[in-house]
Amino acid sequence: MRVASLAAAGLTLAGCASVQQPDPRDPWEGFNRGVYSFNDAVDRNFLRPISVGYTYVTPQPVRTCVHNMFNNVADVWAAANSMLQGRGLDAINTMGRFLFNTTLGVGGCIDVATANGQPRIPNDFGTTLGVWGFGQGPYLVLPFWGPSSVRDGVGLTGDFFGNTYTSVGAIENVRVRNSLYGLEIVDRRASLLDATDTVDRIALDPYSFVRDAYLQRRNAMVLGQKGQDNLPDYSDDGDAPDAKSTPPASSTTTPTVPAPGANQSGTVAPAKR
Amino acid sequence: MRFPAISLLQRLALVGLLGLGAAQVVHAAPDANGAPDKFVQQVADETLAALKAGGGVKSGDVARVNQVVTTHILPYVDFEKTTRLSAGRYWRQATPAQQKALAEAFRGTLVRTYAGALTRVDNQTVSKTLPFRGDAKADDLVVRTQISQSNGQNTSVDYRLEKTSSGWKIYDLNVENIWLIQNYRNQFAQQINQNGIDGLINALNQRNQ
């Protein structure tokens, strides 16, 4: 399917060159916008109403329990990815969460780990590929799935593979497995209702808003702790020209890339002469 | 839940705040000239207290969150700077009148953005300021906070502040690793390229209706 969508991307790209001033991170914008509209229509007509209905008929504690249980089994694959990324402490903490929540949290129903100061560290194979040095690649909106990129699309196949060993995919009974997949989709969508409603209220162009948010967030996940110490640098344009600091090698498209000369505390060391 | 004593204290403090509110006394307004992390904590506490005073946020009552944000957060936000940085290089192409209109038009969107992180506030919601990292003497820094809801979900909210002559001012916001200004730059540029600066102002004003 990925190959098909890539091929389709190529076709559409050849067919329409109507996007003015394309974002360098989104060379397939014409195609992506098409898929975005399709996904949006599917969401507004099916998935969102189902999820809203789900939040109406199930009491909050039940929804929280369901959400926590899916998150709990997902922690196993997240821990494996932390390990693959060389983030050993994250891996240990996430495994600790899984054991703690599975036992004291009654099969993951209650997130006792978060309540005791160990919040979730979400992780996936796309992030692992990023940590290994693969760039994001062009932004890509996948049918039925949503925002992704070439790298994260490849990551998704890795996640699917991991999922067949660690999560719902490991269940042999086809009926149970498929029902749980369905519930998982509804649960994920329901937990995003606030976020998507907010986007509807604040975005000028929801497509660019979602794209930029996605790319920012993925970038931050790959950088991990380092990303938090590198603040976006807005000073190169817009701000009044000032000589108080020389921004080290800033680039407007990827401002969170560690700048040379920025040390751990986020302060900028004087550039070497 | 972890520290019952603290939650009891908080409840007492809340009762105290309610009493003060009833007496129309403004007490312990956030100190914009103090330590930045304390200042953010005060702003967040005051905002949450105001939201909780009405029994939390009933689902869908976004108007009320917007109103609380307008009275309790907006005074400490340098929305002109946020607008200027979002417009990037186009800011200097705008006339002073356009700049003023643009900042004014963007304000509504900013309020809704700040409100977006607060739509699920209930009586258990707590905003915790994370330990401060980096250079405490800098005049442009980030204070990181975590909003925890009663259903156990945490939202990370970071505030970027600048020291001005009138004390600390918030000018950028990060919700779950997404910076506000960075997320509006492309949308601003796109609108300006298509319809000019006035087109952007119109588009923003339409969203405010």
C-alpha cells in the first residue's frame, strides 16, 4: 500500500504543479492535500461521530481504563525502541512502568506509574530510525492514517511487526483481535477529540497547521532531551536587527537541530574564532 | 493522591481563594518582576483556580475558558511580539497601521490557543512547574510545566518568556513539543503570499467571529 501511495504521489506530482512556493519539507503537497481532504471526510462522517458516541455512552473511568490498557501494552514496544535508540534509562523506566501498571494497576487499567511520578515515554520505530540518522524525508499524508513522512511510513511497518509480538497483534483469536483493533482505533480517536477540536478553532489552514505540528513533534521526539535545550531561533527575520547575539548557523526550516556551540544548558557559547 | 497533605492544603487554599474572590479582593497577583518559574506558577495557579471556581470546565464550554484566559493569562502575554515573530520577515513590509491591526486580529487566535490546553480542567487538575534548567539570569528563557488531569493524562506546557521593562512577559507557548510561533509562520506566509497582509488580517478576523 505504501508503494502504491508513493507511486500515486509521483503520478499526482507529475499531474499537478499548482502549489505555489512549496515547503521544502513537503514537495508532494498537492497529493498530500488530496489525501488530507479524503481523510478529513472519512473522519468527519465516520470515525469522529463514532468516537463522540463512544465518549457519550461509556463513563469516563471506563474510557480511562481502556485507554490505559492499550497504552500499557504499547509500553513494551516503546521500551524496545528506547533500547534500540540507546536510551537505556528510558527503556528501563518504561519496562518498570509496564510491570508496575500490569500488577498494581490491575492489568494496566490504572496508570499507577504516572501517579507515582513516572510518566509515559511514547516511542516508536520511526523515531528509532530518526535517532539512527535517517532524515524525515518528504512529508506524506497516508490514506486513513494521517500525517506521516517517508521515514515514519517505513517506521510504521516496523511498528506493525513489533505489534504482532508485543501488543494486540499477538492475540491468536481473530475475532477478539479484530474487535480489539477496532476498540483501539476508537479509543485513539476519542483521546484526540480535544486536540482536533482545538485545531478546528485555531488553525488558519488546518493542513499546514497539522503538518507543521507533526514535523515539529517528530523532530522533538528524535532529539529527546537535547531538543528541549534548543529553543527555536526566531531572530534571523522579523525581530528587530540586533547585535547582542550572533545566532550560530540557524536555519529557518529546522530550527531545533542542535546548533554548534549550544551546550547542554541551552545557553549559547561564544563562537570559536 | 500521592501527597494527601498537599491536596488538602490545596483544597484549603482554593476555599481561601473563593472566599477572597467573593470579597472582591485581588490577592497575591503574579509578580512579573520575581523569579520566572515562580511567576509562571502563579499565573497557572490563578488561571486554574478561576476555572475551578465554577466547578471545572463543562464539556464544550470553550467560551468560558477563553474568557478566563483573557483575564488571567493575556495580561502577561506580549502578543505583539508573538505576532511580530509569527509574521517573520513580512512584519517589516507591513505599515504601522497594518502591524497594529494584525496583532489585534491575532489576539483572538492566541487566546483560543492558550485555552486549548485547558479545556479539560476539573477539580483535580494541577499545574506543576518542572525544575528550572539553563541560565536563570538569561532574559529570554523557558519555564516548563506539566498539567496533570484527573484521568492521569499529563500535558506538557512550556512558556517562553522575555524580561521587559515591565517584568516578565510570555511570548511563546509549547504544548506537547509544538511551539506556537513556529506553527503559525507557514500559515502566515501562505496567507500573505496569496492575499497580502490585509488578506491575513481579514482571515484572522473571520476566525474571531
